[in-house]
Amino acid sequence: MVSRLFSRPQLPGQLPGQWSTTSRQEPKVVFKYLEWEALDVLKEFLPCQVLEQKFPNVLVPAKRKKKVLYISHRVLKEWDPDPDNKSWHYLKEQRSSLSKLFDGFFYDFSCMYQYLIKDHEGQRKHAVLTTEQRDARNEQLDQLSTFIKKCYVMVVDPYDVWKDRFWILWECLNAAKNRKLVVNDYVIPLLEKTGPNPNFVTVQKILLNAGAKDGTNKYKLLSQLETLYLEGAQCYLIPVDHFLSCENWDSVHPVPLSLHHIDQSKVLMISHRWETKKHPDPENTKLRIIQSFLDPDHQARDLNAKAPTAFQYIFFDWKCIDQTPYKIESALVRVNELYANSPCLCLCDSKGDYFRRSWCLFEICINTFNKGTPIVLPKNTHHPILHWLKCARLVQQFGYVHVLEDMYQANGTTQLDLPEDQLHLKSQLRNLILSSTLTNQGDLRIILNLLDKLVPVPDE
């Protein structure tokens, strides 16, 4: 299939190119880019086959270690994407700064084969493609979507006509997710619309409302983008209605879900201390406590009736995380973002062991500093760390501790020092974690790294 790009019938009046090959093997398409010196040699963007014929030295094969800037643009006229040379002049103006960062740039009109013919007046225009040529073109576009992922992307649109075009939006959102989008004045309106870290639902809505030429496979490209946005974002959660019908943990079966496709405010995270190393709740005591919290009348309710609760899913680590050692770290990075973004139910115990466990302290801390006050059971639980967290949360929000000192000491909490300001908050949290108990000391590095990432205060 790919070989058709290199061996194709000459159309009547078609501009000549140097694409033929006699090899029977299907070669992989090697895309070429323009070096910055092309801006001195040329006066405008020319079709690829013209450059191959008249200026063969300006096109360079894109090798793995080369940093290539992909120019995303709207085709203003099908035979000339830059009729007034405004894009060309924009690149010349930005050349001094861009050439320090990138080895060259890719402009599809000049770097990809163009199916052009000349009309009776000698003007270029697109040819009507045969089935074979259309297949070859689609194959080339498929490989282009892979090539774009390796490039940095910059929008150049002095004509201000790109904002509703599918291909350009796809290129920008793909690059933004890969952290390879060059931000300039052209893309700021798009970034304001999506926000700094958009989920796939937002991206999908923007792209489905965009226009595309006939033949652009929007759903295939959306599928590629979905894979990128959802990569590593799958987790297992327990549906609430199913959970309320379970008599023990053996009958609880979580389902795989994407974090980008669920409302995280409808997920109830369970923070708890494991009773044994092998089983966190061998007597099913916690299971019944959680069921009673979700629906106090669940035992008397018809199993087919929907529970009157605001939550759709619950997360219980033992059932929802693969406990295989080599898989658990990557899973922890994903699900602990849920502890920061979702309501959290903390199952404390009468002995206060919950507040001596590193993972429990970490979970209640990141939930407090991101969501506010977690739900603590039993309701009459009083512990110095709970009061410390309330006061430290105020330090996080307002940055000053002086007003809190009297209130803090009046409650008899003297063994924990309040942080002096926001800059010292993470240091205090680290000390709190380091003074706690951890069954697996290898988890300490994970906890401290996640703490730095998920507690939103200025770094030290």
C-alpha cells in the first residue's frame, strides 16, 4: 500500500516529481522537512514535487534525533495555502528565535506529495484522484498523524480562519497533551476554551463541532486522540448499587473505568487501616459500615431498588488496585489523584491506629488540602491530627498562622507544631509522614513524591 506513494501513474498535465522506485518491497514513508535556510532560497511555499525538482537540497529527511517544528495551518485555497505569503513572512520574522530551538520545520504543502494538475491557463489545481491514489493519500495521512506526535506543533494563521477546522484543532490538542505545543497568539483562545488540563470529554466536544473536508476520518483520528488522553488513566471502581447488594468482600466485583469519563465528585474514596497484611477487613466489619453510611436502610430495601445516595461508585484499595508489586506503583499514582479530587470517607478506630499509619495520613492529608474536610467515622472521633489539619488548611489558604495560635493551643494540641506559613507546610507534612508507621518501607518514596505533587502549596 505505501509503495503507491512512490510509484504512481502520471496524470495528464501533472507536475513532475522524483517519487518513482522499482523496489517491490513496501518502503516506509520517510517524511522530509525544510531547513531554515529555505527561507533565504525561496520566496514562497512551493509544492513538494516542485521543490524536489528545482531545489532538492532544501528538503531533508526527518531523522529520529532531529527536532522538527510542524506548522499547523488552514488551506485557504486548495491549490495555494498561503496566497499572500503571510505565513511565509511570519516564519521569516520568527526565524531567529525558532532556529535556536528546532532543526527545521514541516509545512505539508511543501513536504508532502501534492496531487496537482495544470488547467488550460497553466494554473495549478487539485487533480481528481483515482481509487488507487485516494488509498495512497489516506495511507500517507495515517502515517502523518504518527509523524506529528514526534514533532513540536505551532499554529501559523495570519488569515484567522483556522479556529473551527478539525485537522488544526486535532494537531493542537494532540501536541498539547504531549507537551509539544508552541504557544503563540494564535492558540491562546483555544487554550482558554480547553483549560490547562482538559479531559477527553471536553476535547471530543470541540472536535466533533469542527469542520473537516470530505474524506477526513474524524472518528479514526478521535480514536487515536482518545488512546493518548486515556493512556494509563484506567482504574477499577465498585458501582454503589452492586456494592449494597454484597454480603461480603468476596462477592464485590469492581469494574474498569476511565478517570476521564466519570464524574469524580460521585466517587467515594475509602481511607482505612488494614486489619492484617493479607486482608484489610476479614470480618466484613468495614463493608457493613460503608453500606450503612451509603444507605442506612439498605438491609430493609428491595435489592432492585436504587439507593438514595449521591455516590455512583466507591473505591476500596484492596479490591480496586492490583496488588502485584510491579503494578501497584503505577496504579497508586492514578488512584491517589482520586483521593485529592473526590470525597473521602475515613474509617478510624477507637485505638487511634489510623492516625499512626503512613498511607492513612497521606490520604486524609491530600483530601483535606484539595477538597476541604473529609468525612470521618465514627462521627465523635477527636484526634490532635484532625485539629492540626483544620488549622493547617487555613494556613494553606491564607498563608498566615498568627491568628490560629491561640485557637490551636486552646484545644490542647501542643505535640504538633503549626507550619509558620505556606512554604513550610509541605515540610511539616513530610515530618508527619516520616513519624508514622509503614509496613512496606519501599512505599515511603512513593508517598513523599505524591505528597509534593498533590498538595497545592508553593514549593520550598
